[in-house]
Amino acid sequence: MDTRRIGSLDVSVIGLGTNNFGFFMEADAVPAVVDAALDVGINFFDTADSYLESESRLAAALGSRRDDVLIGTKFGSPVDGGPGGAAPEYVRAAVERSLAKLGTDRIDLYQLHRPDDSTPIADTLGVLDELVREGKVREIGCSNFSAPQLREAEEAAAGGARFVSVQNQWNLLQREDEAETVPEVERLGIGYLPYYPLASGMLSGKYARGEEAPAGTRLVHFGERGGGILSDRNFDVVDAATAWAAERGHSVLELALAWLAAKPVVASVIAGATRPEQVRANAAAADWVLTPDEVAEVDALAPPTD
């Protein structure tokens, strides 16, 4: 599988998001998914300290293969009922907790899960720079940051460690970041890591028009009950994208991932899986390289909403 650059890291263009390991899977089902990812050339595993037992289950499944992969984890969201945040003392405690759960001596990409308005970003970057210098963290990134927040962080880095990536929601149905954030990422020369590339399963054919999300799906688990994602507009886009992909011998899932991978700013598409066959399907999408004209055609099928 092709790799792309995030700072000093060469990550596979399809990554494995592991929040399923904590929220939707039994521990004994995790190793088969990790094995499948390694078999198809995925080397980038993304987790977070707030994904319940995801970190420890990933570590157990990797075992002695830790040095063969790149691990990104996140901090800042509440853990075990705690406050979370990005204050220096909290970051120090969080990194030690993640290192212990991951069974490793360094985190390849340590990401602030969400902005913390109560802590100056310069303070957070200061402690992250210390962690990089100490060798506990190799590169740092952020998640759920807007364009102005990315600019503020870049200015606050002041020669120390800077965010080399941003992990935000981006998919065919949710393209809001294209207005300001994607251009800012390009300007800064950092990597974009899209999460929910399949729009919580909408772009995999999991949901039916006019019906509530099935029990056990991500939308139900997180209390969204579909919200606005199960709209007629989105089903229209999915139908059009499904037909466009089928004409070329592909699935809409493959199109959703290949479309993101075709965006030059994207470093790795963070795709989740609960079964080995899902990992293989995600990886297969990386083999489909869309031309600029094809990307433009797909763009037109799913215009950004206002």
C-alpha cells in the first residue's frame, strides 16, 4: 500500500481507526482485525485514551509487532468521568497513561482530541514540545480544529513542536471543511486525516431510506438516531454515487475512500472495521486511483451543503 508523509512519519494511505475496539467489539475479536490490517499493508493505527479499552486491546493484538507500525492516539476528551482538557499537568498524566496502556515507550503521533478553550494553546504546545524532546512522542497533531484554530496553533508553536496533522470529519456527505479548513491545511503544509470517511456507515449501504438506524449501529450507540444524516438529500447522493461507482466496477464504499485518497492534502484515510473482511474492503479502495476529472465528477454528485 502506498504511504504518505505526516511530519517524519510514513503512514499508509488507508489507516485503521480503532474506536470499534473499545465501543463495539469483544476483546477476542480484535486480533483478527489487526492481523488483517497488517496483511494488507496498513501500518497506521489510530486510537484515543477515551475509546474505553481500545489502546490496551490494540497493544495486546500487536504484541511483538509494535515496531512494525505507527500508532496515533489522542488525549483531551474525558476519561473515566474525568475532566479531560489540554492543561500541561493533564497532558503529562495522559501521556503516561497512554504509554502504559499501549505497552510502548513512545507514541508516534500524539493528538489533541479537541480544542480546550480554557487552556492557551501555547501552554499545550509547550508541554507537547517537551514530550517530543524527551522521546515520549515523535510527532504531534490535533483533531476537530477549525482553520482559525490551526492558524493560532501554528503561530503559537514559535519554533517548537508544531501540529503536523489535523484529524477532522470529512466525507462525501459532510464537506464543510472544504470551505476554510482544507485550504488552511494546504497552506500550512500539514496532513489531513479524515475520520468517519463512510459517514457512520451511510456510504457503505448500511441504512435504508425512510427507516431508522438499525439497533447496534454507530448512530444508535452514540445517541444520534440518524439525526440529519439519514436525510433524503444524503440518500440521493448515495444513490448517485453508488450508480457512478457501479458503472466502473466498484462499490460506493470503495468510491468514498478513493475519493478522499485522491485529495492531495489527505495523508491517511482513517477507516474503522469490526471484521477482517471490512479491513480488506477498505484496503482495496486504495488500489482505485481516481483521475482529476473523475474527482470533479464525484464532487458534482455530492455538492457541499450550505
